[in-house]
Amino acid sequence: MGRLFWKFFLSILLAQVAATVAIGGTIWLRDRAHRGSAPTLDAGPPAEVMTGAAAVTLRHGGIEALREMLGDLQRPALFVLDPNGKDILGRPVSDELRNHVDQMLASEGERHAVRAFTGPDGQRYIAFVPRGYEFGRPGREPQGRLGPPGGSLPFGHHIGRIAPIVAAVLASLLFAALLAWYFARPIRALRSAFEAAAAGDLAPRFAAASGAQRDELADLGRDFDRMSAQLRSLMDGQRRLLHDVSHELRSPLARLQAAIGLAHQQPEKVAASLERIERESMRMDRLVGELLTLSRLESSPKVPRTETIDVAEMIEQIADDARFEAGQTDAAILVDVVPGALVRGAPDLLWRAIENVVRNAIKHGGEAGVQIALRRDPHFVHIEVLDRGPGIDDADLPSIFQPFFRSNPQSNNVDGHGLGLAIAQRVVQAHEGKIMAANRSAGGLCVTISLPLAS
């Protein structure tokens, strides 16, 4: 058990014990005050019947018959005082009780609580029943709250008073242990997950340890599982990105070294070697530029500067640039736009995203023509870039927006690094939009970019 368990356990236990002691102390003080209060006499019908019976017994049977009756009587406790103020059975009667009896005789009210009568010997006797009195056999010291000071309660009576407090303490002990265990168990599981994460193991493990528990601590543990899974995914992506970058740089570097070696071996072909070196250096420059763009988008997904952009005008300009660079006719790249499609965003980033998608379509399906369609609804602008190329395997569709992904790189002899669509996805997401890809039923690929309309 950890320190937190004992903190929970002792805190709850102390609170329960304090409550138990407070309740027990209140009951004890009330009982003590009740004991110290003025004695009272039983004035109910049973007491009246018993005092009347004592008078009849004394009148017809004498003092001995009355003593025998009082000796056999257990409840209620009937006292009979002789002219000297002493009980005929020899039971002690406190001065406080005797004074109270005299006050009752002298008062006009409640005369039935105390009965005075004359015996056959002409002497005056007083009979009464004290309320709440317990006593033993004649000759033993009476026991009860009206008895003399120093009277003690029986052992069983003490046990009966202490037993509820002991039971409450034991129940508090059990309840505190269960509650402390309930709180400490998910914290121990969370600590184990932290230790595993610190050791490099980011696999989610809290959910399996906590089971079906549903509370704030369990929610915290599941949030940690999601965080560790996300960190694991990011670290795997970084390792994969480093591997892909190394692979992409290795090929142009190898070609650069080959061109330099050829220039040394065949000086007459220096011009061709320099042309190759320039081409490979430009390729590496594009790769590094795309990597920097992707890194900036991933490290700071927020758009740095926004302004209102006419998407239709931007698409027309991108299509013109693509026609010029591809050297194709106007019919090869068809544009179908609607006016009034305005969005808020960074012009340079959106231009780069749409241009990457268009260039990708031209590379893979440009010979059969590319179509760019713009449509809008009450909330979004939708840009569709459609080609008639070979398309992509359905299993590869979820992966085309990952960095350095290229479908069928062995059979698809297309220049590129596989970063264009990854950059486009990051840009669209930074503008709170969506980008999706799907194969066309007639062949080719359709990439759809959805951006929120400017308010």
C-alpha cells in the first residue's frame, strides 16, 4: 500500500471516529444530565394500582404480608416508608427522594403518585413508585438512578452502552479501507503507466488495469492513454520521416557523386555532367523546401495571416500556370467555377495546397485531361480536381496524404517526393477545412478540398 492509500485511509477513519465519539459523547452527556436531574415518581395507572394494593394488603394482612408482597414484587419498584421514613424492606432511600415524596404529599396536585394510609397498628405509612428504578432482592443495595451515590451499573449494562460505539468504529474502519483502496487503485495504475512511459513504452495500459471503473480518476487515466498513443504515433512518424528523408536524399546525392566522377574521368563531357549536377541540386532544393514547409505546418498549424480570397480567381491563375508549365492546350485542363466563392485564409498557403493537388493530377493523368470544378453550398466551398489516370488502390487511399507516400513507385515512373498532398492536407486543416480522395467510377482520381465560406 502506498502513502496515498494511508492518507486516504487515516483521513476517512479519523473523520468517522470523530463523528462516532461526538455522537457517543452527546448521548453520554445527555444520560448523565438525565441521571443528575431531580427524582420523579411514577404517577401512571399501574403505580396507582400498586399503591392501592399495598394499602389493602397492610389493612387485611398486616405488615408481614406487605413485606412478603414487596419482596416478591419486581416491577414496578414499590416503596413503603414507615413512620420513621425508612423503607420496610430496609432498602436505602436518599434524602432527595424522601423530600420529593413529602413535597408531593403537601401539594394538591398528583396526589395519586403518593399514597398515605394507616395500618392496623395505627401507624402512618407512605407508598410510592419511583420512575425508572431497578433493584435487587431485599438486603442488597438498590441499583438505579435514584439510588445512593456510588451505585454502579452492572457489567452487561456497560457492554450494552459500549457495543454500538465499537460497532460504529469497526464499520468506519472497514468503510475507510474500502474507500481508500477504491481511490488508490487507479492512482497506482496511473503511476505504473507513467513509469512505463518514462522508460520509453508508450503503449496504452491504464484502461486494461482500471477495468470498467467510471469516475474522474479513470477519465484521467484514459486521457493519459490517448496522450501516450498520440505521442507514440508522432514518434513513429518522426522516425519514418527521418528514414524517408534519408532515402530521398541518398538518390540525388549518389547521382551527384556519379556526375562528378564522370567529369573527372571524361573532361570532354563536363558540360553534360554540370547539367546533371544542376538538375540534381535543384531536385534537392525542392525537397528541402517542401520539408521546411511541412515542418512549419506541423509545428504551427495556425494560419499566420488571413485575408479574403476569391477562390475562383485563384483556380483560374493556377490552371493558367499549369498549362504554361505543362505545355498543353487549354482543352487539357478544364476549369468550371462559380463566382462569389470567398474564403478567409493565407493566400500563399492555399495557392500552394491547390497547386500541389493540380500538379499531382497532371503528373498522373494529364495526358487524358484534368478537370477543376468549383461549387459551393451555404457553408462551404468545394474544389474538385479530377483526372483520368490509373487511380489508386483502395487500400492505399487512406495513406496518400502521408509524407513520402507514392502509390506503386516501381511501375509509376513519375518524378516527385510524395510531399505535395501531405502539404496540401496540412494547409487545408489549418484553414479548418477537409481534403478527401476517392477513385472515380470511370477511372482516375478525384481529390476534393472543402473550405468554410467567409462570413
